[in-house]
Amino acid sequence: MAAPPTRRKISAVDTAWLRMDRPHNVMMISGVLMFRERLEIATLRRVVEERFLVFPRFRQRPAELAGVAVWETDRDFDLERHVVHTALPGAAGRKELQALVSRLATTPLDPARPRWQFHLVDRYDGGSAVVVRIHHCYADGIALVRVLLSMTDASAHGPPAMPFEPPKREPRAAPDDPVAQLMQPFAGVMGVARKVAGTLVEKGAELWSDPSKAVELANQGSALTAELAKLATMGQDSPTRFKGKPGTAKRVAWADPIPLDEVKTVGRALGASINDVLLSCVAGALASYLRDKGDDTDGVTLRALVPVNLRPMEKAYKLGNQFGLVFLDLPIGIENPVERLYEVRANMNALKGSYQPVLALGLLAAMGSGPKALQEVLLQALARNASSVMTNVPGPQVPLYLAGAPIDGVIVWVPQSGDIGLGISILSYAGQVQFGLIADALRVPDPDAVTARFREEFENVVLAVLLGQWLRSD
């Protein structure tokens, strides 16, 4: 008789992401790596076997047994099911690849197997592409980017660009770090999050069905409970075509990259961070799209849920989800590019030191440890007050190689939760900044019309800087 499969209980936070799948929002982190050279499927499979499967969790599938979520080893694991081969029709380019990624982003992973896949795509712009899909219950975006980096090399024949387990270092915030580095990891953050989760499970949906209870709790004087009251009583952002019940189809698009040095130069000239400049350009592109559709943007604010890393970077290789969320207001109603940038900067500064990320982690833990009915209430509490999920990830600033081929470009999207239908991605790599969008097809059927405006909005900021310098020198 065969031995029973190895099983291990899934953490409460990871269980929340496992339970969060919806027909209109599948909880997958999706990414695209682009190559000018042709990759061979045998080579890619070898790299995955040697440098991805070194993490035992990727041989396991999530399962629920008697209401308890567990990791269960796949005794019939077959690498060929997970590293698959496809090809685009004819002389395919970005449009055809975007259509393929759109389909894959809404196709659930097989629940009978470990929930991840690499798709090697032939005939993309004369080279290849690799589409990566991994269920969010395995790890957050920071950890998965760390895993993917451990699969890359510094040159075509090595050495590895990054070891699996980097040496311990003191956490520090680099200049111009994006939202993901808004706060340094809290000491004992998981313990704080568990206390929040315990309170929410104990009180059930009471705090959200009756916000006055949250206000009453805040009067106890704790900064954390005050943040809880603020979240429970937070109003929704402006109604736009981006909000509404999503359908099951998604559309993805990405823009031509912008040189990172140019963004740095503009930021220095305006006394702003790289992040301030990029987020302002995103807000401008969304606003321009709305106006082009005939919508009024005067006074309109779009709120984004933004992941914030809550663990030391040297522990990202341990997988799992350990991040919080903050609500960031994007002032898309401000047309002046410099005025809009300074408003973004002010909104970012207001979030520094906020307990929102720890509270959000506690909410996720409560979702995974409490009954499913409670999860629905808390999920809506997180999702109802935002129109988008936005990630901003600083990638390596030197070219890397995968399976012997140089990576020409990369873009990654995290899933949208609840009824949120818009996902915004900013990722820097090899001296370039890439902006991408994944959108519900009912809300934004033409996301390329948004991404195409990104560079234009950046050039508007550059023009404002140059004009301001000219006026000052006059």
C-alpha cells in the first residue's frame, strides 16, 4: 500500500488567499518574461526542476480536509504538466501575447495538482516569452519575485544572479523605494496581526455591520484600534466606470518602458521621489482615459489597495504571505501634472507610520481562521472602498538571464480581490520602468488605451519641469 501523502496545515493568511477565488477574480499572480532569443522547452524544464522545485512547497497542492486547509504532497507530480509549450500564430507581437496572457489570467489552475504553471511561448516577436502563473496562497508577490530571481543568472553561462537564501542583513529603506518599502518591517508583526485577527473572529461581522462599535473600540486609546475604526468607517472613492460588478473576462496591456534615470532626474527637479512621479503618471493616464470616454473627472479620486512588505527581505525565500495593505488616494481629478504629483506625494507622506498594513494582515488572518461567512464580510470591507490594486516593485537594475537567454523585459500582476476590476503594475528592471494594466473587460475593454497614455503623462511632467526652469531663468 502506498504511503499517505505528506500534509501540513496552511497558515491562516495563506488560507484566506486560497478561499478568495471567485469566477471573476482568480487569485493568481501572473507574470510575463520576454526574450529576443528562442528558448528551448527542455532547457526551461531543467531550470525549473533545479532552481524552482528546490522549494518543496511547489511539489505540494493546497487542499481542504474536514474544513482545514493543508499542503499535500502530489505523489504523481509530473513536471511536464507544469512547464508547458505553446506558440503564437504567425509573426506575432505584443497584441497577440497580450491576448494570450488575458486568457491565461482568467483560467483557473488545476486544483488536483500544485497550482502553478510556466508557459513557454514560441514565435513572440522573433524570440520567446514565458508566462508564469502561481496561486497567491503559495506566497506574496515580494517572495515570488525573489523565487524567480533565484532562477536567473548574471550571464548566459552563470553564475546565479542571486542565491536561494541571501545572507542576513539589517533591513533598511533605500532612497526612492516604492510603496512596498513604505514602512520597515514591524518587530513581531505577526503577533500583532494575530491579536487583530482574534478580535475580529471573536466579534465576527459586528464591527462592520455597526461601525459605531469600531468607534467605541477606538476610544480605548490604541493607535491600532483607532486605525480599525477609521477603516470600518471609510467612505468609498469616487464612482467611475472602473467600479462595478466585474465579469469573468480580463484584458491585459503594457506600455513601452521609460528610462529610470529620466524619472530620477524629474523627481530630483521637483523634490519628489521616483514613486511620486510614477504614481502621478498613472493617475494622469487613468484620468485622460476617462475624459476621452466623455466622463467628468473634476474632483474625482481613485483609491488603490497597495501591498506593503512586512518582513525582512532576507526572509522572502521562505514563501507564504506576509504583507499588509494601505489605501492610497490617486487624485485623478487634478489635471495640472505638477500639482497632481505634489498631491500624490502628500497622500504618500500621510501613510507613513500608518497601522493600516498590520491591520490588513490581521484582517487576512481572520479570513483564514474564521468561518467563511466572516471572510465574505471582511473581504468586502477591504475591497469596497477601492477601485484598483496597485503594485510597485523595484526589480534588478542589471540585465539577467534565464535558461541561457537574456531577459528583455518583465511585467507582473497581482490578482484583484472582491469586486475590484483594475490591477496596476509598475516594475523597474535593467534601468527601465514598465507600466502594465490588467482590467475587467466590462469595465475597461481597451486597457492599451490607458497604458499608451503613460509615456505621454510622463512627458507632460517633463515639459512642466522644463517650462518652470525657463520661467525661473527669465
